[in-house]
Amino acid sequence: MPTHTITRSYKFCAAHRLHTDQLPPDVNQKIFGKCNNANGHGHNYTVHVTVQGELNPETGLITDVDLLDRRVKELIVDRFDHQHLNCDPAFEHVVTTGENLAKLVWEILIDQIPSGRLAKIGVVETRDNFFEYIGNPQP
Amino acid sequence: MPTHTITRSYKFCAAHRLHTDQLPPDVNQKIFGKCNNANGHGHNYTVHVTVQGELNPETGLITDVDLLDRRVKELIVDRFDHQHLNCDPAFEHVVTTGENLAKLVWEILIDQIPSGRLAKIGVVETRDNFFEYIGNPQP
Amino acid sequence: MPTHTITRSYKFCAAHRLHTDQLPPDVNQKIFGKCNNANGHGHNYTVHVTVQGELNPETGLITDVDLLDRRVKELIVDRFDHQHLNCDPAFEHVVTTGENLAKLVWEILIDQIPSGRLAKIGVVETRDNFFEYIGNPQP
Amino acid sequence: MPTHTITRSYKFCAAHRLHTDQLPPDVNQKIFGKCNNANGHGHNYTVHVTVQGELNPETGLITDVDLLDRRVKELIVDRFDHQHLNCDPAFEHVVTTGENLAKLVWEILIDQIPSGRLAKIGVVETRDNFFEYIGNPQP
Amino acid sequence: MPTHTITRSYKFCAAHRLHTDQLPPDVNQKIFGKCNNANGHGHNYTVHVTVQGELNPETGLITDVDLLDRRVKELIVDRFDHQHLNCDPAFEHVVTTGENLAKLVWEILIDQIPSGRLAKIGVVETRDNFFEYIGNPQP
Amino acid sequence: MPTHTITRSYKFCAAHRLHTDQLPPDVNQKIFGKCNNANGHGHNYTVHVTVQGELNPETGLITDVDLLDRRVKELIVDRFDHQHLNCDPAFEHVVTTGENLAKLVWEILIDQIPSGRLAKIGVVETRDNFFEYIGNPQP
């Protein structure tokens, strides 16, 4: 059966620090290296939101892109842009790795897709470091 | 079983307008927003053609790239480059969305792959808007 | 004397057709080739606005970036995005080449720079085609 | 079940020539065209290494990135960077196509992934030519 | 007289916050907007170092690139990568704008160019925000 | 006086080796490092050709782009694409550095610009290594 996807990309600039209070400082340093530096660092993040859906034969669309953009802007970009990720409540006990960020974006958006369904979240942290996450579908 | 793919990218510049005569003007405007503007707009389109195939152990190739390039140039690039997509016969009753463009490219190329099989079509409309389509295999 | 510049990039998608009524059709076709095709084509344009200025020692800035962004959005992006350039009054008797577009952007922005002065306009038409213009300073 | 991947990109510059001694010169020329030119040519290669794994709930990681980087640097980048691929023992009887290069990188790395498992190898040969390979899992 | 330049690009990830203690909080907020958010944010910075020099007719080089790379790595990348710019002593009383960062890089490197002379520093903060600085030559 | 430029980009893939017979092997190795490896390596080169000219008020153009493209294709791309630069007669006694390549392209094109004048040649060797050359104008 044919498969259509659209991937929209969104950007935000944020600071973060890889660190967990569950482990002692030297273990944090060993695991996260320079990403554990005390004052944090930052990235220009790009988030790819991939929606899969059936083609509406009349409009040629699989989802309402304007509505999707508004929701991602409100729920993701406005929340994280020009912020320190470690200060976000969702990361209070969760390390701000690309893996966890992709997972969080999935969980925030899973029931917000106007039509079609969320198929994949991608997070570009640097030009040489890219994360993808496919989570559980909406219950 | 191991899987080999090659993805070749092709470019064309075209105008288009998202509009369907099947719906009244105000509904077109509501659905397509500024993409429905009367005089059209345009993009630098990039089309990704992904071919999957078995490795020829002698040549190390999965398809004949020169032949593939010639066919895509003749059937896709020469047809759409520096044209208005809405003037193409295939779009007479079909909206020129990225979804439909990806589907059309699939249908044009599905029986034109020199060896191996067409696995996916990607269409880059802007740097933040990307479509993928996997259609039915060749009958 | 030290020189500081900031370059901000803005994007819009537009259709255009290279054509002048001052020349007969066959000459238009000869000069502009496929860019003269009757129904037009289009691009994802990127405009680079370069401002040169003196560093404010207190703020570390050479211009008011938010104000600059608002002005470019209002005067350039909102005017040309998702439009057909040939329908713009400024191009009624002027060919919509990259050269003329860069010149027009300069003329629109020359007296709109919050502080510092406009130093250069760049227009990216395709990934392999780039125009730059430096016009007369504000009188 | 949720799926996490990380893709790390690595670069090397190398020369190569598409040629096989198993075929006569005119057949090599016919199959490989200008890529068969006697003195070879070259590329800025980018290799994408995609690792899939389970999220460590404590660290938020799926693999040890520093260790992965060290192994890819030692086993891939140091071996091929600023070299002629056809002089590598692995290519003595194997054509240096993108398909074979992706396959070789897979075979070198398949049992070197610190944790998680190798999911895909990508090879960017030029901006318009991209290869992917998914091989057999580690025995 | 002919002019040769080479531009090398270097990357680092850093956090920063646009803020000056010389101005009250509301003025900081008004001037720097979201860049003034208390916890900071961050970027993937790219620094372009442009060296101009005379061509050595024997080697075809204008500077010693390996030595340049080592110095930029030691003096710029190692200093700022995975750090918070506001914690750097150079920014104790200086706002961490792109303008000031470019100027600081110039001042650090001006007397460190192996041969030839420093001609320009570029700082890419985001894909749409680029700074250039040409400072005073070495005394 | 206003200044218009157009920059066209062209690509070719080539092998090269930094080496000069005028110096002993150990000095070559010391100066050129891994770029001196005996079997050579290679790059995806991009050449930027910048032409400056007066705007033709009727056509809005500063040069004949099609003619420029044909000349660069014939004189540069066809000559170097899929070749080993060191085998080119121009590099018989000249090291194939980016500096010398930019200079050679200038010298080849200086009297081939359809209208306007050659203003600059850029050579992108890798994503982090860029050369520019401005030579003597045509006599």
C-alpha cells in the first residue's frame, strides 16, 4: 500500500549540559566528557517532524500543515528556543541528550497531529550528530 | 538479507499554485493559504530517486546510473524544469502539492529503472519541507 | 580602521519569467532561453542583507537586529513571498533578473537600516547562482 | 516498541578509479564511463554510521559515542583518508564503487559498536549521489 | 597586484547570554529580547579565518595550514568549545555578541598567523546570522 | 558607483597529490603532510566564478550566462572532471594546491568572459577549506 510522508523542519537555539544527579561527578565526567562541563554549552537544534497519512484526493494533502506548524511552534519552538534545556521541567530528572530530546518531542506531539499520524522525530544537534526516534503510537 | 540502495538527486526550478477547481475560491484560500495566491509562486525543487537492487559482484553496481540519469533527465527534469507545474497535463485535475508531485514522479519512473527496483521518491520543496512517497511496485 | 558587518538572511518563494516587452519574442527567447518560457518558473530565493556599522561599546551591537528583521519582513518578504515577481509594480518595465532584484532590494532598504549603513545585498537564486549588489549610499 | 537511533558522520578525502581486471578495457570504459579514466579521480567522502539501541534510562544514551568515534576514526578514517581506495587490500579484487565502500564499512564496523547494534551505513560520494547499506547482523 | 586568500573553518558549540551589567534588567530585555533570557541559550558556532599572503612559488602555499590549524585549535576551539562564553574572562565586561566574538578572535589570532597576514574573521551563529570583522593589522 | 556581480558555481571531482620534484621527499612530507601520500587522494571541487559588469538596462543582465557556462564547462569542467590534477600539463612543474588551482582557473578564464570582467575565482576543496584569487586584469 502506498505510503506518503511529509517532514517539516523547525529550529531553536538552546543551551544544555549532560549531567545526572543520580551519578557522582567523576562518573558524569567519564560518561559525558566535555558535554558535562559545569557551565553548559549549546546548539542550533533542528527538529524534523515526519507525518505519515493518506492522501486527500481533493486537496492532495496528507495533513494540515499550517495547523501542524502552529502546534509545533507553540509546543516545541516557543518552549525551547533561547532556553537552557536543563531548566525545563521535563528534564528535571532526565539527561538532556539528543535521544531524550527526540523522545520528549515525540511524546509532546503524538496526539497533536492534525491528520495522519506522527511517524518519526529527528533531532539534528550538530552537522555530524543526528538522532531519530519512533515511539509508541497514540493509545 | 543485505540491502543496497543508491539515491540520485536531480533539480528543477518550477512555478506552481495550490488550487483546485473542485472547491470554491474561499475554501481554496482557507486550505492552501498564501500557496493559493492567484499568480502562483515557485521553488527550486530537488527530487531524490532511490533505487534498491542486488549488487553485481563483478561491477560493484546495483543499477546503470548513466541510463537512470538519462531517463530521469528526459522524463522528469526536461518536463518540469523552468515550467509552471499547473500547466502540465498530469496536474490538470490534480493539485500540485509535494505529495502529488512525488507520486507522479514515482508513477513516471516505476517501469524505467534500468535494473533493481524503485524504492522511494523524495521531493525537497524548501529547506524545511520534504516529501517522501513509496508507491506500488511495477505490476 | 576596524570594520564590522552583520549579514542577515531572509527567504521567500516566488515565480518569475525573464521577459521584456521592449524586445521581440524571438530575441527574448534567444537572450533568456528557458527562463523565457511563457508560463514562468520559480525559485526559493534567499536574500542576504549586509549592514556595516560601528560597534556600540556598551551593547556590542552595530545595529538593531529586531527592527531590521521587522523592516525586511514587511518591505521585502511580505511583498515577494508566494508571489509572481513579474506582477510586482517595480518590475512592470524591468526584467526580473537576479541583478535587478538585488538592486531593487537595495533601493527599498537603503534608508531603512536602523543604525549603521547598508553595505551589500546578496540574492541566492539557486545553489549555483548568486548575485551581489552594492548601490549608492543614502543621499 | 520504540526505536532510538543515532547517526554520526565522518569525513575522508580519497582518490579512486572504477575498474575491474575481470573485464576488458573497452567493457570497463562502457560500464564506468569517465569514472574509469586511467589516472583516477577523487571525492570528499562522508560516511554516516547509524546505531540503534535501547535507551539507558540513567544516562539517556544508546551507545558510547566517544568510543564509537575512536573506533571509526581508527578503522575507517585513518585507513582511507588521503589515500587511493584502489590501493587498499580490501579493494584488490573489488571495484571501489559507493556500494562496495558502504558494504566494506559495514563489515569493518559490525562487531565494533560499543553498545546497541549497527543499523545502517551511508556513503555520500557527491552532493547528488548517496549510498546506503544494511548488512547481516553480527553472527 | 594578485591577491591570494585561504579561508579555514573551525567549529565549536557554546552557550551564551546577551546581557550587560552596565544597564538595568528592563533595558537589557528591551535591547536583547529573548537572547537576554536568564539561563542562556547556545549555538553551533563556525569561525572562518581568512589569511592573505604571497604565493610561495615552490610550494604553492601562502601559509602553513597545519600550524595555523594547531594554533586556532589551541587558542580558539579548545578555549570556547563546550563552554559558556559569558564565563570567559574576555567577556567579563563585554557582551557575547557575534560582533564582539569576531573581534576577540581577530585579536587573539592577529599575531599568530604562521605566514601571510590575517585578513578577516567570520562568525556563523545560525544559518541566517553571520558576522565579519576586519581589525587593525599587527603593530 | 554601483557594483553588480554574478557568481556561478561549477563542480568537478578530481584526484591530486601535493608534491614537488624541486624538493627532497622528506621535505615534501614535512610541508604537505598526508596530502603528500604517494598514491594521491581527491576532492569534490567547487569553483566559483565571479563576474562584475554593468547592468544592461534592457535585459537586466551583466553578462551572457549561457555563453559563460559553455566556456567554463569546456575550459574547466571538461578538462579537470574525473581527472588527476597532477597529470594536467599546467601542473607539470606546479604543485596542485588550491591556491595554484584558483590561479590557473583565473588565467584560463580571464579573456573568456562574454561581457563584464572576471572579478574573482573561488575554489572550495572541502567544506572547511576555501581559496580565493583575484589576478591581474586582462592586458
